[in-house]
Amino acid sequence: PIVQRAIRENRVKLIDVRKDLFDDLGPRRVHGAHYSVRSLRMLNQEGHILKKLMMRRMWRPLASVRNDTCQFLDEKLQLHEDYIGLSVRRGDKNSVEHRTIAKAEDYIEQADVVIKGEIFNNTIPKIFVATDDCSVMEEFRTLKPEWKFSSMCDFQNENEGADSGFALTDVQDWTIEQTDAHFKKFLIEVYALAMSRYFIGWSFTNVSWWVYFMRPYRHSFYLVDKKEKTMREVDNW
């Protein structure tokens, strides 16, 4: 109804996504510049702070969902100390979009750098892995058997089968139970990544960008396909 009313009142603007949002940085509310949303009394806010405020305003999981998620993080994953979060996306990003998927070695290489740096000072933390393809867990554990990896893959019901890659076209065929299970897993992963002391992800998934705006730490965010250009890329989002 709100959208229909806006259309009737001629308050809807058709845009060219590439031209109006990507080529022109102004409307994108980029890092370092200041913007206002006067109808919400958000005045002269830094671009990324404004996006974080909007996210907190609009994205509010039900209290029961939030509590279940936090309880799982605490009791099952036991992420009580600083840890590294990895986000690995495969599935239709490769089979349909034909993206060059980041290798497990790319994540391990950067995690090793972080562990040896000032954040962890050569103390190996727990590594939480959020992924749509559970086969990556074997890859990580083979590459670094001495590291302690944890993932929602470790808690999946054997009768259900481990995730083998998300495909958007599959969603229409999910049962209610499958849909609920997917989003329960997704919320736990997103919160775990947001609270990680250091995040390592990939730029061609919305999860990385969503998590960035949930995180309290700006410079502990790394994209394996952007490497040293990560923050330059992030600033324009």
C-alpha cells in the first residue's frame, strides 16, 4: 500500500542502476562524505554511519529468533573469545554467474597473516566458517589440521545432507521447514561473522557487504579478491 500510494502521488523515481548509483558516487552515500535523511531526522551523518543506522532501524529479527541465534552462538559454537570469521560463497556464483571462486588457500593465506599480526600475536584463534558449500570444511581442515575450525556445517542433520552450494532457483521448491532451516542457519552465520574480531570474505556476495555494515570494526575487514584494495572498494559502498 505504501508503494502504491507513492506511485499515485508521483513520488517514485525510476533510475538507471549503473548510471545513477555506480557511476555517480553521490547518491551512494559513500564513506567520508556526509548526508541527511530529513524525514527521519538523520542529519549530517557520515555515509557509512548513516547506512548502519538505517540497517538497525529496518532490520529487526523477532525477539525469539534473536534469542535462539544468540543461544546457539553461545552454547553450540562457543564463540566466547576473539576469533576470525570466514565467509565462503560458491553455488550458483560459479555455476550460473560464472564468477572465479576464491580458493580455500586464499582464505588461509590471509588468516595466517592476521594470526601472526598484532591482533592475535601468533596465538591461533578459533576460525568460524560461514559457507553455502560444506565441502570447503574438509579443504580448510586439510590445509591447516592444527587450526580449530567451526561451522554450521558441523551441526547439520545427516539425514538432511550437507549444503553443497546455494542456488537462488532452488528456493521456489523449498518446503516451509527447509526455508526456516535455511534462514536459521543464515542468521547464526551473519551474527557470527559480524562479531568476529577479523573478517575475511569475497566481494561478489551480498553477505560480505551486509556483514560489513553490521560490524563495529572497520579496518579488520578483508576481501580475498580485492586484497590490499579492500578498503578502497569498501569506501565506495
